[in-house]
Amino acid sequence: MSSDPPLPASSDAALSALAELVAVVDRLRDPQRGCPWDLEQTHASLVPYVLEEAHEVADAIRHGDDRHLEEELGDLLLQVVLHARIASEAGRFDLERIARGISAKLVRRHPHVFAGATASDAAQVRASWEAIKAAEQQQREAETRQGQGPAPASTSPLSDRLAGKVRGQPALAGAMTISRKAAAAGFEWDDMDGVWAKVHEELDELKEAVAAAQAGGDRAHAEEELGDLLFTLVNVARWCGLDPEAGLAGTNRRFLDRFSRVEAALGGDLQGRGIGELEGLWRQAKAQIRAERGSAGGGA
């Protein structure tokens, strides 16, 4: 490493607050004086909470709600500290090792900041990051294989790495990761027309599979075809520079907004209403929301 000046010291107040959180979690996990619920928790039992808190952080960011974001980041930080405590009790690792590990990783993967390398733009930084990450993965694999004889020949090292990378991701995020990496490796359409052609192909196959399933055929095959179409739509998003997760989250919010207005118009009772009436109220809700947004924009 270079002789660059050291990083500025962290805030004493922040370190004190983190120490307070660690002390609170330690008390919650105390076998004699702790909380029965917290004492029952394991890494596995906490998985739903980790995912829930991460999604709530993302939701707060999308809504631009700083107060909510602050709270949700705290909830996510609690998960980190709690998992560290559980691991520490078993003698596997602790919060110090977690913090030192991520610090060391950041230094290794930013040689343009902490060593003599150069990077003129974000694209070079990303390329360097991925190259260093791949080298680290190869090193770990070599260390794992020590004493086990020569490694078996891998016919697809990229697919091996991707399988491990997306294993813990939600399906939509995993599809985007696979799509990007495969395209970067050369598995890509020539142009957008090819992507759209694939969308239509997969849609036709889904229609056929669904028709067969409804006639008593293989529902699992219909589900596979649905997945193929969704994966292809993720590729559309990649080609257009769009975020499919943000797009779907926005659609969920818009649907609930419109649906709540339809419910209000019907006094909360949708039973027995014809599709024509519901569609009409849906269009009214869309028009009302559009008018409200236009009015808000005009008054800004």
C-alpha cells in the first residue's frame, strides 16, 4: 500500500452509540437476564427478518422518506449485531471480525484509492472490482482444495460463480445479475429487435402451456414458461437501462392507490359487481390521480 495519510477517525459519538447497541443485544441474549424470544433466535430463524428489514430500507429510499430510512437502517443494523452475537456465542466469529473483514475488503478492492492503481471513471472501477473479486474467489477455491488433489475441470466457471452469487438473492434481482453477467461474457442479442422477438416467442409458449395446464396438463411446465417470459422481460429492462424491481414496486403502489379509490367508490364492497362497472371505476381512479398530479405540478 502507498503512504497516503490515514483515514479520518470515526466519530466518537457514533462509536459510543454502536457500543450501546452491542451492549443492549448482549443483554437480550444473556442466558439468565435476557429476553426469551431473543434467546430462541438462530441465524435461520432470523432470515425472514433480515429480508424484511432490507426490503423496508429499499422502500424508504424509494419514497425519499429520511425519517423512515433512519429507522429502517437501525433495524437492519440490529440484524447485523444480533447475528454477530449468535455467531460469537458459538465461537465462530464476532462483530469485530465482521467489521475488520469488510474494511480489508474495501481497501483491497479500491487500489486506485489505497494503492498506486489508477481509475479514470466508474466503469474502470467496476471492472477492477470484478477482476479482484474473481481473483479472490479463485484463491479461496484453491485454499479449499488443498490436500484434496487436483481440481476437477470446470466447463463453465462463470455459471458456477453465478450460481453461488444469486443463491441468496430474490428471483428478480438474481435474474438481472445473471442477465448482466452473461451479456458481459458475450451471451447477448445483436440488437433490441432480437430481445423483442424473444419476448413474443416466450409469450406464445406461455399461452400454449397455460392452455394445456387448464385442460388438465402439466402445471409445472406452465410455471417454467412463465419464468422464461419474466426472465426475458428482465433482459428488456437491462437493454433499456431500467430497474425491474423499482418498476414493479411502483406498479404495486399505483395499483393499491387506484384500488383503494375503487373500494371507496363502492363503500368497500366489490362483491357482485360486474367487470364493466369495475373497469369504469378503475379508469376514473386513474384519471383522478393523473389530475391530482397535474394540479400539484402546476402549483409548484
